[in-house]
Amino acid sequence: MSELPEGWINIPLKDVLKSFQSGFASGEKDVQGGLKHLRMNNIGVDGKLNLNLIRSVPASLASERHYLNKGDILFCTTNSAKLVGKCALFNLDGQFAFSNHLTKLTTNDAIHPQLLLHYLWLLWKQGEFDDKCKHWVNQSTLPKEKLLETEVLLPPLNEQCRIVAKLEKLLSRVDTAQARLSTIPSILKRFRQSVLTAACSGRLTVDWRKRDEVSAELPSGWSSSSLRLLVRTLDQGWSPRCELEPSPSPKIWGVIKTTAVQQLEFLEGENKRLPEHLKPRPDLELRGGDLLITRAGPRARAGVCCLVLSVRPRLMICDKVYRFRVDERTIMPQFLVLALNTPAMTEHIDTLKTGISDSGVNLTQEKFLDLSIALPPVTEQQEIVRRVEALFRTADALEARYLKAKEHVDKLAQSILNKAFKGELMPTEAELARHEGRDYEPASALLERIRQERSQPQTTAKPTRKLTPKPIRRTGKKKDNSTGSLF
């Protein structure tokens, strides 16, 4: 920061710490009644502790320095690059220890622990620790010296307390807004599911048929048909060993991945490039109007269905996807994809999947084609599709507004912290002192006072005791002083 507020200083993190302690690894499984062991995934991206999935380990694995006290800051020093720097304030009752991916920072009297937490969280969100890490294939580590050399802002002590109080008030409002926004995706999901259910049961078009109500039986003019009678062709794809990157242009053949098939949505960019030495199979090429359903994979991914409205040339279906085409004189593909995505139908399809475990199940052609479809006249199918598309456009517009609002609220906390650490959130201690005609202690004087207090010898006499000399052991190993007290 180019210009600091009056009375503030910029100092290394080590100057505001009493101690710095790494945690310990535990290969033990969860032990009933053991010592609660906080891990990296117990720290939320919002800077709060999450006690879901917390483990307990044998207390014998920890020493006294691994116990946490209220006011300690837990800082993630080892994990994926994006997570190094995640931190939280420990404020829980009871005995807790922490894992070797975390470091405990205990502050001295120069800084309010909550203020330091906010500043470290802001540095993490701004990516300040990225260049300081040592990176490996799937893990990054922030060295101790790099962390301790990190510069932090230190306002006067009274100002720190006011900043923390103001931040807690403002950030709690941000948390409330985020909590309210978080309910919107589930509401929109339920809305879309209700639309599909109403559409494929006849309730959505009851006024179109000029009926006052829909009975429990099929609506007037509707019939029930096996999917086998509606499908003209059903093909299973091909999964050759492909290049890892996607096909770069419509002139180069590619094979779709199962992730190209999402609920009611086709993602043509999810494909792999076909190697030049392999001959393509044009009979498996996708075209507009094709219906796709995943036939194998994890339980949550098998049975996912979508309609290909349009697609670039030279994309083939893969082995784990069925492609089927229907007789459009009897059923519209746009209607059938709705019917196959209703909550009742997806639950029924789930019961048809076979496999030893949920990590790998299969949907056979026979069971899939035996599905029973409630079939309205084609004219009513057209009206159903039109109404569903209109309602879904409304839901999509609401979702776009939600995402924009969420993006704004997500950035709001960072914006508030930026203003706080520029001294713009409230009058500074220097300004208040001038207005009130009094002196104040700037941060530099505060830090010097604490250093002097710490350097003074203890006045309380300690009882002397006779020590029995112990023989010196020379093991050739240097004592490791990388953790513990800094002073």
C-alpha cells in the first residue's frame, strides 16, 4: 500500500505473533471420545470453522503445544495452491488439536486477533500467497519464513477495536444476504421440476383442453405407450483412445465425453479429439434432433438425458451414451426429453440401474426401451413444449439475476475489508484525537512499548532447585527449532 493512514505502520507478521506452531498428522481412524482434530476442510472459505465431518484422534498423539486456545488463528500452509492461505479464528469451547496442513498463529498484545484474521483472509482472496508457495504436482506449501515475512497493517490499538466491531456488523449483514441468496437455486430447481411434472401429467395444458380439472387417470386424448414403440433407432457409441484435448474445429473429428450430456442440456465442447491414425465412424455422428442418455457410470451420472438441438459437424457419440431417434409423427423429441426428465421418471430410471456399487452402474437397452410414456396428441405436445420453454425462460432470467447478485455479494466482503484497511471505513484514531483535542498512541509506539515490556526481566523470583547433571548425548542430529515460541 503506497500511503498508510496516519498512525498506522506496515510490519512483518512475526512482529505481532507470540508463537507459531505447526500441527501433526494422524493416520488413525476416527476414535470415539478422542481428541477433536481440526483439518483443512474444517475451515470454510468464509473464514469460519465448520465442524462437519470432524475427526477425533487419540489424545496421546498430541503434545501441549498442539492444543488450541480461543483467539488462535488457524492458517492453511499446505494444500492445493488455491487453498493455501485459507484461515479461521478458533473460538470454540473444549479441547481441540489441528493437523499438519495447518499452522497455529498466536498473537501478542500488539494486534486484535480478529483484525489479523480479516487481513490474512483479504491477502488470501487477493492471491498474495500464490508466488510465495513452493509447488509440486498436486500440492503447494507456504514456507514458514515466507509466512512470517508477510507484511501486515497495524493500526493504533483503539482503532483496531473499532474496526473489528464495524467489520463484524457489516460482514454479518453480508452473511445474511448470502444465506438468503443460497436458497434461490433450490427454489428454481423445484420450480423447474414442478413445471415438468405438470407438463407431462396434463395439468399444464388443462385450460388448453378446456377442462375444469384433471382426473387421476390419463387426460382426455392421451394414451400410454412403451418407449420401444416410439423409438426408430437406438445406437451405442464408440470410445477409442483419444487425445486429451478437445477437437479444435468442425473439420477435425471428435468423440463426446459423458459430461457432454447434462440434464436437458447438451455441451458440445465436452469432447476429445480423435487421433489422426483412427478412421472416424460417420454413422455415429451427431445431428440436431438426436436424443442422448448416459447408459453407464456413477449412479448420479447414469440415466441423464438431453436433446441435441444443434451441433457442429464431426462429433461422434461415445460408448457410454445411447443415441435414439423417434418417429416424429407420433412424438416430438422436445416433448420426450421433458417426459424423461420429470422427477417421477428419473426416480423410476434410477431403480432400473444395475451394478455392484454406486460408483459404477449400467442402464440396459431392454429396461430403457420398456419405459412407459404418457403420450398426448402431437398438437398438445406442441403446446406443452411452448409453455415449458416460456416458463423455463422465466426461470433462466431469474437465475441470471441471482448469479449477478451472488457475484456482487461475494465481492462485497472483500470490498468492505479493502476499505477497512485503507482507513476509509470510519474516522481514524489520529482524526478522532485531533477532533477531541487529545493525544493517542500510534501503532509504532504501541509496538515499541510491547517490545520493551517483553524484553524486561521477570520480577517474580523463581524457587531454585538442585539439578542433577545429565551426561551429554551426541547423536549428530541438530535440534529442530522450527516450531514453538518465536522469542
